[in-house]
Amino acid sequence: MTEAKSKPRAAPPKKPAAKAASTKPAKSKPVATKPASRQKGAVDPARVREIFARFAALDPHPKGELDYVNLYTLLVAVVLSAQATDSGVNRATKGLFAAASTPQAMLDLGEDGVREKIKTIGLFRAKAKNVIALSQKLIAEFGGEVPHNREALESLPGVGRKTANVVLNIGFGEKTIAVDTHLFRVSNRIPLARGATPEAVEKGLLAIVPDDYLLHAHHWLILHGRYICKARKPDCSACPIADLCDFPEKTLEKTPAPGAARA
């Protein structure tokens, strides 16, 4: 038996030689850029300072609109203001604070008495319970005094971060930012500091607001949101910072604002 001769295999086709890389640099397409103040996430310190300078020029010493007679009644008023208007709270607390302006006097009035005084305010039953509970805790743990301490304040019934910030700012003169619905909207809208939560906006503002404007910053922004930069229809024609605002749905396309023109 003879061995079969194998046919020689055809050589594989040669691959074409690779083209030499071009020595010419690739042309890059021009990219349109925005000014630093307009780029997403960028902050223009000069723009931020100008915004607060204009607020300060119009209202050098802004104040909160809640009525109170001492630190304790300030604390109670802010607790009662949750999901309620300041004017509505003031109508209710006029009689309440006349009857009880200290923790012990509030306990003497009792939960039923507090509830009766504040029944025109939303969530008045739960709020009356919190006012009595926080009064008890102030007496039991803080000698009847409002503590000058965030952690201690937030340990009180009905007191969250926003309430603590208001008390620290108004009552103790600390440079805090209390983020309510108005401030949250305005800061995201202008924008100043964007954030998905009140605490994120608070931290963002603390990082960018010039120190010499920080004490009053939250008052200016709250009042601006309450009376001018309203939720449904902002009054851009009356806005002192319209030319510094990037809100795309302004009610007026371009409004000259008082003060120096923007560079």
C-alpha cells in the first residue's frame, strides 16, 4: 500500500501593508463655550457678590416676618410656621404669647390651651403637642433656656435643621442659611447654588456667599422668593437682579436693573 502524497497548501494571501500614519494633526471641531458664570456647575464669584450687593443696597438690615418677644417665643413661632404662612402664625401667636412667653407658662397653659390658641394654623394638633413637649425638655434638660447649640436644638420635638438655623441666625447672630420653600426655589432658579435637597442648597450657599453678606443672605433670598421671584409667575420687571439671572422663563426678556451694569 503506497502512502498518498499530500498536496502542498496554498500560501495565505498577504495582507496589504498598513498605511503610514499621517503626520498632520487632526482638525478639531470648534466647541462653543459659555462664559465661566454660565457653564454648568461653575460659579462666578463676582456675579454672586453683585447679587448680594444689590439686595443689601435695597434692604441693608432684613428681618424675618415672624413675631416673637424672646428666644423661647422665637423658637415656638418657627416650629409653628412649618407649612403655614408667617402672617397666619402671627395672628395665632399674638394671643398665645400674651398668655405664655416662657416654657413653664406654656406648660401651665397645657396642651388643650395651646391647641385652642393655635387652631387656625395647619397641623395645629401635632404642633400643640410639640410645643408642650419641647417646653418640658427645655425645663428638664436646659434649665428652661433655649440652647445655643445645633445638636441640642435639633433634639427638641418639632425642631429640624431649618428651624435650628433660623434660631441660630436670628436669636444668636450666627451666619447660617435656613432653606425654606422660597429660598430652595430661588437658589436653584437664578441659579446660585443648585441642589436636590434643602441641605445640599444650604451647603452650596455657605460655600459661595461672601462672608460679609452671609448673616442676612437667607433673609434676602426668602423675601425675594416670597414677593418677587414667585413660584408661578416671577415678577421679573421688578427684579433688582434680572440681568444676573439665568432663569430661561423670565416674564421679561431683558430688564435693566438698578446699579452698575454687568461686565
